[in-house]
Amino acid sequence: MINKQNLWFLTLFSLILVLSVYYITMPNDLLIASNSTTLEEGNKTTEENTDSDEADTISDVSEADSLTALRVNLDEERDKEKTELKATMTKEEATVEEKNNAYEQLKNLAVVEGEEEKLEKLIKDNYKINSFVKIDNETITIVAAKKDHDVTLANNIMRTVQGEFDTKKTITVKFEGN
């Protein structure tokens, strides 16, 4: 009787674990698919422009492209890390502690990605600037799509972002634009 209870417990626990990992990673897969669709549409739009619109379009596209390139690189790094963590979780020879650590790291990645998206939206809403945000432990890097390098704006962005956290963060703001 005890063996059957243990088997049921392990089966249900495994099912809950697999579903948790699936739901944590699902929105990111959808986000990557929508980003690739947006990139393809942006490329088609660029090819269809006439010569008279070309000068204006190039500056707009290059700002969007630099932020998109940063996002794609970060997504690729995180996807690789997630794949490695999932592989650790499914290895039969991995210890329970290693599997738990991999699961916690996956959860942490999902939280960090959510915070990055929240900060990008906050900057967009408050300052009307497209941005790229990368959180790496206690360091937050912000790349803002703006031609003019404005120290006051950078300080305001840093204060706004720091206001979202209880602990002190190292925040850098970089302006990119043509």
C-alpha cells in the first residue's frame, strides 16, 4: 500500500512540475514568434519604400533595428540557458538538488524577463521613448532609442527605474540613435 502511495505522489508531483515549467516558458515562445513576425514585416516595409521616403525610413528602421537586435541576442542567450536548464531537469543521473536548482533558475529567468518588459513599458509610458532593458543580477542596462544624449533624461529614467526596486541597483542608460 505504501509503494502505491509513493508512486501516486511521484506521478502527481512530476505532472505538476512539468506543467509549471511549461506555463513558465510558454509566453516567451509566443513572444519570440511575434518578434520574428514583426522583423519580417519590418523588412518587407523597408523593401517597399520609395526613394523619396528612404532617408526618413532609414533612421527610423535603424533605431528599431538596434533595439530589436539587442532583444534578439538576449532572447537567444536566454533560450540557450533555458534549454540547458531543462536538460538538467530531465537528466536521469542529475540529483534532486541539481534539478531543484535548475527549476529555481528557470523561475528566476521568467521573473527577470517580466521585470524587463515592465520597465520597458514604464519608460515608454513616462518618457515616450522606445527602450531595451536588460537585468543582470544587481545591474540594469537601459538602451534608449533617442538621437539626443540628455543627462537630465538619463537621470530621470534612472530614478524611475530605481523606484521600482527595494534594493539599490546599478543602472546605466545609453542613448542610441542616428
